[in-house]
Amino acid sequence: MGVLSNFIHKITLKTYVVVGIVGASVSYMAWSVVYGMTSFYSPILMTVLMCINGFSQSTGWPALMGIMGNWF
């Protein structure tokens, strides 16, 4: 826990937001690409990718509120 906490405090909020957005985009596109290219449908794969998507999206609000808080 201490190592992750130290890492999070060393990166900028903008980087944190960008990594979260890219992670959400990649996980969402991965599902579409896998299904579109192979017609392979797996509820387990979809659930895992959507969980990664949700986790990545959850980085947005706290980081954006931190960025906005610095303006005021």
C-alpha cells in the first residue's frame, strides 16, 4: 500500500486523468475489436474488460476536482 501511495503522489493530476481515459478507451475498444474480428462472445471477457473500464473511469472525477480546486 505504501509503494502505490508514494507512486500516486509523484505523478501529476493531468497524467493521472490521461492514463485513466486511455485505460478506459483501450478496454472498451478491446471488447469491440475482439468481437468484431473473431465473433467470439464471452461474458467473462466482457465482464473483465468492463470492470477495467469502470476502474479507469473512476480516476476521472477525483483528479478533475483536484485540478479544478487548484484554480480557486
